[in-house]
Amino acid sequence: MVRGDDLVDDVVGWSLIVHGKGAKDRVVPLSDELANEIRRRGPGWLFPGEKGREHVCGDTVYCIIREATGCPPHSLRRRFATAAYNSSNGNVMAVQELLGHESLSTTQGYITVSAKALRTVVNQVTSYRERDMPAGDEPREHERTEPLSGSVRQRP
């Protein structure tokens, strides 16, 4: 659970010490807006229990987040991973670090690619080919006609 005194002011801005699974702590950068909200709440638990001495249980936090956002917390984590990936121009290693994953493949499982993003890539490749492909460097005949996989049909 998160405590206000887990907030640290490092050389590049505010960060939060995240106490993760297996007693592994990591430092995650925060936006100034979120850091200011945590600072405003003081050094104690961000989600205090009834007597204020302990934090509420994880199930209660889950319910609070789901009610406030309409999404379960893990869904928000996946959305964050995708947004971080897209805004970092595909820096999957930065996303891996932010999520605290040891395995790159775990991080890749969190990132979704939209149909719009796929179309953008196709358009960029087409633009690159028209603009930057040297003359005489056209694809060989088999490269133009073979489908990428057996499930893709060619147009007649």
C-alpha cells in the first residue's frame, strides 16, 4: 500500500517508492500533479483504514478504483503500459522498468496495438518506400506476391 512518506524528491522530480511483490522495492517517477496530491494528503497511508493506523485491504482499494473509473485496477495498469509505450515512441524497456517487470515478454503482454496504429505504420512504410527507396531497389517478384501467412488471401 502507498504511504505519503514513500514520496521522494530526486534530482529530476518527484518519485514514489513502490513496494512490490517479493519485497522488491523500486522507484517510479511521478507527474508533478500526482506528487502534489500525495503531498497534500500527508505522510500517512493514502488509503487509511477505519482507525487511521493501518491501510485498507486490497479488496477495498480495488472496489474504490473500480467504482471511480469503471475499470479494475489491472485494466488501468494495462492502459498505462500501452499509453507509455505509445508516448515513448515504442521504448518497451522504459515501460518494463515503470511496471517493474523482470521479463520483457511480460511487459509486451501488457501493451496493445490499435488498428489505427497499425494503419499508421503501413502508411509510414508506404511513404518511406515512395520517398526513400533507391531506384532499381524494387522488391523481387516473389516478395510482392507471397502472402505473409497461409491465412492471408491475395486479391485476384
